[in-house]
Amino acid sequence: MKREDYLSWDEYFMGIALLAAKRSKDPGTQVGACIVSPDNKILTMGYNGMPTGCHDDDMPWEREGDPLETKYLYVCHAEFNAILNNGGRSLKGATLYATLFPCNECAKAIIQSGIQKVIYMEDKYADTDAVVASKRMFDMVGITYEAYEVKHKKIVIEL
Ligand SMILES: Nc1nc(=O)n([C@H]2C[C@H](O)[C@@H](COP(=O)(O)O)O2)cc1CO
Ligand SMILES: [Zn+2]
């Protein structure tokens, strides 16, 4: 008889997004994204971080103060990195698993790349203009978004 406690597709892909987030150097919020084809093949992944060649130790990670000395002008969002890391594969009809709801800038890239569905874990910035604008665009173009439903509270990986 087969095992019963295996991971569902959603748990597998969100688990991978959560693992990717653990690569983030951001002391504030670590975000991960995993993009999957309609036939459940992983196409690409990403996490939030500084652009390649902009060294983590030389870049600001502050949230407040002189804008030029905060992370916001520099950091690449997880979803944006995942889209850019596609390795030439089409993202048409794909599903994006994101540990945090995508912002308006990532929403634009999500739309333009042909992603059709977003499954997100957290939506802690739901009240910000960025997320309101993001949902407005998703609604307009018919991209569906749904909150990830937690079933297994814990997935343990021991190394
Ligand atoms: N959807 C998102 N994907 C992301 O990768 N990010 C990144 C940008 C920053 O590095 C961090 C947010 O930092 P903080 O403001 O919570 O300290 O997460 C942020 C959002 C929010 O829209
Ligand atoms: Zn974004």
C-alpha cells in the first residue's frame, strides 16, 4: 500500500518557495517564489536579494532613513527574480507560489510573462497601495489568486 503522508503538489511547491526564502539576506522579510507549469513541472525559483554583483555586504538593508540608504531602491523581489530566472522557458499558463503577496511591480511582470494563477502564503501588506494596485490588475486581467491552505503545519528536512 502506498504512503499516505506524502506532500500534495501545493505543499511541495510552497515548501520549495519557503526553502528558497531561506537564501534571503534581508533581515526584515525573507520571500520565496516558485513557478510551476500547468503539468506540475518546476520552471523557476527566486528569493529577494540584491542584484547580481551588488554585494550583500556593501548594500544597505535598512527600512528607514535616507531612501538611498534603504534596501528598497535596490533589492529584487523574489517573484521578479523567479520570472527573470526562467532560463528561456515560457511561463504561459504557469502558477506562481509566493510566500508573500506580490507587489504591483511584480504583478506587472507576472501579467506580461503569462502567469495565470498566484498562490500566496502571507498577505501582510494587503493594506498598502502596492498590493491594492496589484489585485486591481490581477482582477482586470483574470489572474486568479488564492491563499495557501496550510494542512501540514511542519515539513521537517534533516540534513
Ligand atoms: N511581494 C514581495 N516580494 C518581495 O520579495 N519583497 C521583498 C522586498 C524586501 O526585500 C522585503 C520586504 O522588506 P520589509 O519591508 O518587510 O522589511 O521583501 C517584498 C514583497 C512585498 O510586496
Ligand atoms: Zn514585488
